[in-house]
Amino acid sequence: MEIHAVTGAFGYSGRYIARRLLRAGKMVRTLTNSLEQTGEFQGQIQVRPLSFDDSERLAESLQDVAVLYNTYWVRFNHRNFKHSIAVENTLKLFAAAKKVGVKRIIHTSITNPSLESLLEYFSGKATLERALIESGIPYAILRPAVLFGKEDILINNIAWMLRRFPVFGVFGDGQYRLQPIFVDDFASLAVEKGNSNENEIINAIGPETFSYRELVEIMAEIILGKKRAIFSVPDRFGLAIGKVIGFFTGDVVITKEEIDGLKSNLLYVDAPPAGVTRLTDWLREHRETVGMRYASELSRRS
């Protein structure tokens, strides 16, 4: 059987892709730095090291792989990880894949990547898209805006704040838009494209588009059954509040780059939806649990 490899199958989107592959009867391998965290996949998937500092070992981890699903990335710059290093590491991954003859790569990017962007998240993703296209390896590039699901961070933490604070601040006018896609819809799309032969770039967005302010209003009504007072706040004030919350949660709640990306409408594209699950329906189904606990990005990476 052909091997389908997923970077980070013990993480967020990678976990859903691995589940989908197993259901489809595929032989699954994960490349990960968490070699002991097999969890629900105990005995079901092969585990190999994601050895960016050892090209030979990295190539060995990809040996006999037919399709590679790459979800590896970092959300923001931190003392322990940086966008620039994530770009370097992903280029090493692509090189190793080419060396051992991986037949196809399904790569997770972002909406509106640009080499000219001043935001490292978006320029880094653009650099990797170009490198993959120029590598000659057949590919599908998936561009999600925001993923939501049980293990989500953004939607969960908005809900967490709505549950705990009587008011909610949005940056600027809050009219910038987002198009969340359900993580399992994203995984289904990834597996579908793993079985394709076409080179494609797909805007992996959900069926609903919200302004940020509208999203918060709808979430408050669904989860709390009432409205929350929503105020426009300057970016600096919002960052300061985020740092206070981050101090108590031991996390990075929001960064200036993320605010700039939101306000620049970079999480919106004029394209047909690739997912079918509506965030509003999912929130109604999970209204009793979403946002009950804070979801920490740093804890997830520890």
C-alpha cells in the first residue's frame, strides 16, 4: 500500500487529515517532534521524526511516501520559533520529499499570500508556495482563512472572552471579513486532493462570511443567548489588553501582525466555498462547551 504522510498528526488540522486517511483505508505515517504522543492513533499510524536539522534523517522519514500532507507552520514569532525558521524548515521538507521521490504534496497555505507583503506570515507562505510550484513535485495548495473545530484557538478564545467579560473590544471598525472553514471539511478537501493528479491552488474557505464585529455579535447571541456590548478600540489598547490576558493565561493572545492581517482583509477572498459546514450551525451544536476553557497556543507547542 502507498504511504500517506502527515506532518503533525498529533496536532490540530493534521489530526483530522490522519483520521480521514485512516477511514479511507490508507497507510498513514506522521512526521512529528512529539514521538511519544500517539494518543488516539496508538498502533494505527507510523511515527517518524521531523528532523529539520538532519537532512538524511528527514529524507529517511519520507522514504516510500506517496503523498505528503504538510500542515507545519508557526502562528507568530516567538523566542522559541519564528516565521523565517519555519520557512527554512519547510524548504528542507520539500527538498527531502523531492530527493526520495514523493509523488504529491498537499500544502497548507493561507488566503492572500504575497511575496510583497510586510507581514511575515503572508510573505512566508507565498515563498513556500512558489518553492513548491518550482520544485516540480505535483501539488495542491490549500489556502484556508480560519479553521474552526473542537480544538480551535481563535473561535474558542473569542467565546471564552465573551463568557467572562461584560464587554468586547474589536480593532478599529471591525468591518474586516473572515471566512471560517470547519477543520474536518478542510481535512476532507486535503484527502480528496491527495487522490487527484492536478496541480491546483484552492481557496479553502467556509460557506459563511462575517465581518469581525458581526462574528462576535453572532457568537454572543448563540452561546450566551444575549447581546454583548461591543466597542471599537485602538490597536495599541487591544494589544495591551491582550498582553494582560496573556500574562494570566501564559500565552500570546494576539499580535500586531495578526491585527494588521485582519484589518487588511487578508482573511477574505472572493471565491466559492470549499467547505459545507456552517460555523453558526456548529456553534449552536457546541454552545455548551465552546469557550469554557482557554485554548493556549504556547501550551499546544510545548
